[in-house]
Amino acid sequence: MRVLELKLCNGTRRLAVAVKPRKDLFMKNKLPLHIKIVIGLVAGLICGMVLLYSGAPLSFTQDYIKPFGTIFINALKMIAVPLVLASLIVGVANLGDVSKLSRMGGKTIGIYLVTTVLAVSVGLLSVNLIKPGKFISEETRLELLDLYGDAAAGKLATAEAVKDQGPLQPLVDMVTTNVVASAANNRMMLQVVVFAILMGVALLKVPKEKGKPVVRFFEGLNETILVIIEFIMALAPYGVFALMTALIVDVAGKNPQKAGEVLGSLAIYALTVLLGLSVMALIVYPLVLRFFSRIKLGDFFRGIRPAQLLAFSTSSSSATLPVTMECAEKRLGVSEEVSSFVLPLGATINMDGTSLYQAVAAVFIAQTLNMELTIGQQIMIVITATLASIGSAGVPGAGMVMLVIVLEAIGVPAAGLALIIAPDRILDMCRTVINVTGDSMVTLAVASGEGEDFEHLDEEILDA
């Protein structure tokens, strides 16, 4: 509200005039970020197809287009660790009470485990009903094993080291011997999370006059990182364009017709995975939100649109984390203390989309190889996929490495991995969207449990 003074001949009269902030006036003339990202996705798809069918050399895309997408992802990863470190320390230190941290942590981990088990169960139900493995002919099966045998061998070698570890190794890996080295590797995000929580708890215990300068430093660092995120997101449409163009060329390779035939033969499998992911997004998550929160479902999806689109284009929960946190805080109104605790933890241990995919893929491979899985083996998939999703890094392709562990647990030859490599990159994009959506949903559920209200969200912010 702006007050104007009018000088009249018989005195001065004050007149209150409602004036919208200058920022809001300009926001109406701006194209929303999610629309720009969609334009980048579509333009990249078209450009990739044009390059394929025009006969342009693959090196052109690799040398002159893909690097811009790589730069964009690297920029997001660059700020992921400092953002998690600063936001978690500030969030925990500002709780004021260790009991509040344990209460919030219990809710968070509890809901994460429940949704992961539900995701694996939905995947098993979908794959057992549709039986996509029965649609693969013997000729196609042999062709896929021949085409992708080398790629599968690479995944097997990577997973071999993980498989040989003891059952409590994930607990050992949570505690780092060198936090600086862990911060230099996005795959070690869980170690950074544990260190940040410990530091935040320690700041609750030290005298306030000594702990306050440390908290203020990390508050300033956190605010600075948020500004850097705005700079990076201005480049999002261009980065997404480059990523999508490179993806189309990489998937098709030198023979787009042959790639189309391979993907077509695996269409039922891919649709089974997508069906399971859709059930999570459209049925399971809305039910959880309805149980824990009063937010409208449409407002929830509008609020996290930018994060979902970025997750789709980057296939990385860790790279999307800064945007997910920004959406939760600025678009949905979640407090910083909740989002800074729940979301980094979710990007590390909550992989609903990945665990669902692992369940479908494991049974699909068994079906393709004419192996019947018992109820006990399928229960083992639930247990193993849940535990594997906790240890899975939030980076592209990590889910397939953890899938080897699931296959070994139920006695299915891990070499069958070659059967599902062809459509994996596209499915990885879709399951990352579910990972990010699940993290956001749990954040709202925990925030609602802490007494935060989301019934009256700002329409202009949601549409921005």
C-alpha cells in the first residue's frame, strides 16, 4: 500500500493507493521458467532428430552441443555439496532443541521407508500383471544380449566391489574419514549429510555466544548459494536443450532405424515401468499428501514443476537438489528448517522411482530368461531393492549398478542386464522425476506435521 499526499487549497489530504510491487508487474511479462525448460526440451528433441536424419556426423553433437549440457549439470553439481552442508547446519542449529530434530528425523525416515516399500510393491504388481518378458522373442533376446553385452559387463564390474561388501558396510560408509574428500565427490553425499547434522547438533550444545558467529557464517553462505542458483537457472533452457539433443543422438547412435526397432521390442517393458511410476505419482503420493497434509494436489504439482522438469532432463536427484529446495521454500512455502533437513536426506536415501524400476527390471529379466520367481524371491526383491535404493547415488545410471545386487540376491544371471540397457537412459529420466517428487511430498508431509499451513498458497508464485 502506497500513501500519496494531495495538497489542496483547504489543506493536505492523504490518499491510500494500492500499488503492486514493481517485480510483480514485470513477472507478468516474463515467460515462466518451467515453460522455458519445456521449450528447451522440445527444441532439443527436434534438433536431435534433424541431426540424425540429416546425416550430420555424431562428433558434431559430441563436440559442439553436448558440452553446454555438461557445463549446466556440472554447475548444478558444483553447488550441491555446499548447499547441503550450509542448509543442513543452519536448519539443525536453528531448531533450538535436539528433541525436535529426533522427532522430525523419525518422521522423515519413517515416511521415506514406507514410500520406498510401496514403490517396490507397485513395481512387482505391475510386472506380474503385465508380464512384459513374455513379449520378447528369442531372436530379439539374443540380439539384445549381443548388442549390449559389453555395456552390461562394465556395470557388472562396477557392482562387483559393492556386492563383496559386508551387510553393515552402508553404516560404515556413512562416517567419513575425510570430510573434505567426501565434499569433493557427489557420490559421497550421505557422508556430507551426516557431518552436517553432527555439526548442527554440536552448535545446539555450545554456548550461544560462541555458536552464533558460526551459524551466521553458514546462513550467509546459504543465501549466497541461493543467488548462484538463480544465475545457473537462467541458463537452464539452454542446458536442457543441449542435454536433450545429445540424448537423442546417443540413444540412436549411427543407425536410428535399428535403435527404433530395439526400443520398440522393449516397449512393453518400458510401459510397465512408466505405469508403475504413474501409479506412484497419481495415486500413492496424493493419498500420502491427503493423509499428512491439507495442500491441494494441483498446487503441489504446480509448485514443484521446475524441479520435475530439471530432474527429467538431468537424470540426477543430486543435481536437481538446489532447485527442489528452492521450489519447496519459495513456491510451496515450506520453512527452511524443514526443507534443509528433509530434502538433502531424501536426495541421498529416498529413491522411490529407482527402487520401483529395480523391481520391474529384475522380474522382467527373469521372465525373459524363462525363470519363474517364487514368492520368497519376490519378497527378497522388496527387501533388497529398498536397501539398495538407500545406498544408490543420486547420479545418472546408479540405479542399474544397484540392480546387479538385486539380481544376485534372487539368483537371476546379472548378464541379463544387457536386456534392459537400450531404454534405460530414457527410463532413468522418468524415475528421477519420481525420486524428486517423492522427496518433495515427504517434505510437505513433515512440514505439515510440524504445524506449517499450505492451504492458501500464492497463485502468482505457483504460476511463475
